Amino acid sequence: MRHSHFHRVLNKYCGAIIASSAIATIFTLFPNQAIAQNLSPSTPRNPDVVEDCEVLIVGGGVAGTAAAYEALLAGRIVCMTEITDWMGGQITAQGTSALDEAKKQRNLWFFPKGYSEFRKRIEQTYGKLNPGDCWVSVSCFIPNTAQKILVAMLDEAAQKGNGKLKWFPNTVIKKLEMSTDRQLIEGAIAIQHRPAPNSAVLNTEPLSAIIEDAYRYENSSRLHKQVIKFKPATKTQTRAQTKAQTNNWFVIDSTETGEIIALADVPYRLGIDPRSHLNPSSPVTVNDPYCTQGFTYTFAMEQTAEPQPQTKPPFYDRYLPYYGSDPKPNLANFDVIFTYRRIWSAITEGSNSQKKNAFGVSPMKAGDISMQNWVWGNDYRPGTAKDNLIYTREQLQRSGQLEPHGWMGGLRTETLKSGEEIALGFYYWLVAGTTDSQQKTNWKKPFPNHRLLTGLNSPMGTMHGLSKYPYIRESRRIIGRPAYGYPEGFSMSEIDVSRVDFSTEVYRNNLSESQYRSLWKAIAGLEAASAIRNNTAPQNIPRRTRSTIYPDAIGIAQYYLDFHPCLSEYPVEKAGNTERAGVRNGHGAAFPGQIPLRSLIPQRVDNLIVSGKNIAFSYIVAAGYRVHSYEWSVGAAAGTTAAFALAEGIFPYQLVASLPRINPLLTQLQQRLVQNQNAIAFPDTSIFNLNWEDWKIW
């Protein structure tokens, strides 16, 4: 396929690509001076408009989109806000358009209904499921193709279910209006922005340049603001006469960093959980809230037939010590890195379609486009109180963000900026670099036959070429309500899902004797009662070989417990910096698991539901429950639960308050999920089925 024809083909799928090799102009958006965060109070404004909602979804990522899809099918009035102008999160605005899936789940096509429909439409759009011919996934594609598909899916869901979608892109929540007892969210104040007169179009500047402006009420030379008040829709008729008569809506926190749970100030955790018999692989004995998984600004690059002029970023030398291929020698290869997440594979005239590289896909060629998401490349992995991205509660309090109208997004702007810079520097390293922080060999040489794809119609939809928002792997995570067996609050733990061999010397040495005994009693399965009654020695307890089965299951998830650990020292790019020791202890396979309703219900606030990466689980579980199909499953569960609770006149916590005794309404909710083709368990799930060997991840 000639290069010009390649662009015509892409235009069919995602609009014309503006490919710029003159990226020197981009670097003007990244001045050398550090960003001085403007956290001074913002003067409140009266709302310019008031919007009624039955379900307010904050965050239009994968989980938020899935929640909207199900609530619309249920006929609800759905308001959905999103800080960017694309719905879809990691599939679209975050640029990670390479679907992470478990092999057998994929072979059985055992996914939530909406996610399955999305995959089908990708295949219909391109004529193949994997237009990128990548090797990390069976489906890699252009992000803005996915955006168009998701928009169409929500439009159709609204028509089919007689629901109504109110979509608010470029919108952030500034303040929650709480009831006097703080048990209900009664309203939410939002700020929507658009370009100020005579200023550049949105997506010209990277997120770090506008995020603080976006959270301020005042208009600026850059952004013009509209203040929106979201409030409950007119009271709907309910069958039950309960306290929920005072509640006409639900708010779903589907943000990437748990903004609403921070604003509502409900109990949550951040970072590494302390080691216990429930999370025995943790490397710390006390919570470390600063060490979260790395975040990534992705970008797309195209291979060209001829060398392109490459401009060295002014900040490149700062990050150079970080860049590398991978500690594994077989990954120290440019073709391997490029084809790993290739999102478009050009078909060239006379090419040999049977030719494959070491990973079973076609070698890279002119016209191919690769999306980069690489650990020792554009991952940015801060882990100290000086540079952590997601502010802790104490940091929020010190900065005034928990004061009325003080919320500014809860992120460290300087760290966002560093993530943007390291990503653009990584592009230059790929095309011009000759060093490798992870390899002693000198395999790395310049590969100048590439260009960074930029422009509003480029794969990432930005003038600078980076994703609109970084791919976030770990968020604030709620602590659920105290429940039977969970006196300190419900949370999913490592032992609920992990296949790790807990009989090894590491666990015997790192846990106290009582913790080690408690660990084995907790994973004894059918032998648990006997082990507890007889105080059986750990070496005599057969380990349960399945995940925990929850009576309140409302979704499914399976993926590798996969870590991108924070680095040990400040700054991240310091020469010789290493990953925080022990964070990868829990790295490994996981059993097919369930998502319990209790993990979506925060403490104290009754009409708040969480989804996405914000639910009640440990950082180890989160490492596997952050992928695309999981996010859709938990989002679908959140949207269905909100619609169901409105119809029944109840709060979600009432469905699980009597556990382990089952509430008949909980059974009805689960039946509705299954009827809507949103599975709540994998095939053959039961306490008696201990054979899950066929359900290995790969």
C-alpha cells in the first residue's frame, strides 16, 4: 500500500492524521521552569445552568461509559462528566488501545455484554479484530476509532432503553453539596471549560498546562468557564417506603483517581497496604501511601520510508538515565518494542504476509503505527512524598483542597508535567538514542525513520501527540463498610484471587507465626472449619485452588497481578534508581474472580457508588483488576445497581446488610445482571470446583 493510500484508509477509520516531524514547536509547551501550583482559593460563582439527573456519573472512562450504557438501557436520566473531551478512558483518552484479556475468557467470549459489543464493532470497523497486528493483545486499534464506537453505543442504548444521556465533556466536579448529616450527596457543582476567545483550541496544550485552570471558577485568557449544578431529578415512583424516599439519585465515582471519594471524605486507602495474613506479599509493615503504580502518557509514532528530522527535547538529558528496553535480553530489540503495541499495520503491495518476527507478528514496516506504553520508557513512577501524583488525605488537607470550593483535582501538577516530558523524551530515545539503562549490550542505535503523530485528528487527538490524560494504574481505593468477617471494613485481598505459592520460605519468614497460621486457615477452603477447630498446622492444610466466592457477586475479573512499581528514590529519573524493593512480590497469576457489591459501597455516604479502580481492594488485587474488561464489568454493575436501587427505593448497602443471610432483593439484582448478559461468576464457579488450571492467564 502506498503511503498516500495508507492515509486515505486511516481517514476512513479515524480522520486524517496530521503527522509532524517538526516537534520543536511542541517543546514550547514544556518550558524548563517548574510549574508553580496555583492552589489559592477560587471565588465561587452562582451556577450558569442546572441539570437534573437520576444517575450522575463522574468520570467518562471505561467504567463510567459502561455504567452509563446500563443505566440508559434501564431508562434512566444519566449525566456523565469527563475531564477530557473523549469518553472511554484507557481505551481512548489514555491511549491504551490494546485490550488486556485472559486467554480462556477471550476464547469463550465470556465478557460483559457492552464490552463484547465494543469488540465486535472494532472488528466490523476494520474488517479484523487486530488491525495493528500487535503481539501484546489480540486487539490493538486506533484510539479515536474507539471513541466514535462508544459514542454510537451510548446513543443506541438511550434509544433502546428510552433513557436520556446528558454528556458533559471538558468538565470537572468542584464541590459536593452534602446533607446535614453528610449521609447523602444532594448536589454537585461542576465547571465546564472551552477555549477563551482568541485562544488555542482545546488539546493544544498538555494536561499539566491547563488542569489547575480547569478547576478554577474564574475565566482566564486560556479557558472560558460555565458553572453547572447537578441535582436529583424529579422524584420517581418507588415501590418500597424506606429512607430512600429522600434520595432521588445516585452518584457514581468512575474517576481515574477517586476524586469523589476524596471530596466526600469517606475512608479510603492509597498506595501499598501493610503486610498481613490477607496481603502477605506486601513489602511494608505500615501503609505507604506515596508508592503507587506508575502512570503513563502514551503516544503514537509512525514508521516512514525515509529518515525524518528529529528534534532533541530541551529536557531530554534529564531523563536519559531512565530510558531502556527491558531487563530481558529478548526484548532488547526495536522491532519487538515497536510491534508490541502496534495499533495499525499497513499492508504493502507484494509483501509476504507469512513473514513473522520472534513474537509471531509481521515485522514493522513503513506506514505502521505503534502506541508506546513501556515500563522503562514513558512510564513515570514516583514514590515519595516529594513527587507522588495522587495526593493523600493529609496532603489534600494541608493544601486546602478539602475546604469548601477548594478542590483542585487532587493531583500534583509538577508530576503530571514530568510524566509528559519523560514520554516525549522517550520518543526521542527510540528514534535517536544509543544507550540502554537496562542492558549492558550496545544493541541500541538510532531509528530515525519515524515521526511522532500529532494533530487533532491524530490517533491521540492532541496537537502535542501525547494522550489527553495519562493511563492511571492505581487510584484511591475505598474501605468498605464493616461487615460479617470484616470488622474494620470490607476489602478484597491478595489471598482472595492470587495463585501465588504461599508455602514458600518467603512467607514463613516474613509473617509472624500467628499471621502464617491465619493465612493458611484463610485459604483452606472446604477444610477451613476443621483447620480452625483443630488448630491444624499450616503444612497440613491443603490450599484452596480457586478465588473467593462472594454471595453478593455482581461482576467478574481475571488478569495477571501485574506491577509497574514506584521507584525508590527522588527524582524518578535519577541515574541508577531502582524499583521499590518487594513491590513485585505479589506479581503472578490470578484465579478467575468475582466483584462483590460490598466493594462498591463506601462508608457513610449512602447514595455514592464507586467503580473503576476506586473499589474496595488492596493494591495487590488492583494490579490485576485494572484492565479493560474488568473496568467494563464493574462499571456495568454500578450502573445496573443505581438503576435497580432507584426503582426499588433502597440504598445499595441495604442489599448486603444482612449477609451472610441473602436479601431477596440482592438476588433480584444479580438475576437482572445475568439477564442483561453481565456475568457475575465464571462458568462452573462453586466451592467444590477446585480445578482452574485451564484458566491460566495467557
